[in-house]
Amino acid sequence: MLDRADDLAKLTVQDEHGRSVELGSLWADHAIVLAFVRHFG
């Protein structure tokens, strides 16, 4: 399972302000809850 987390950490996503961030940087200092929301429309 750690391999999957390492792969996810390399992905670039947008934060709540629309800025590009590396996903792994969000949990570098503390634990996070990661939820994926799919937008329909």
C-alpha cells in the first residue's frame, strides 16, 4: 500500500485556491483526510 501512496504523492492537483500543488506536499507535515469528489454537469 505504501507504493500507492508514493505514486499518489507525485501527482499535481489544484488546491482550494486553484493553485497547482504536489499532492504529497499536503501530508508532508501532518496527516490528512483525502476525499475525491466527482463533479457531474
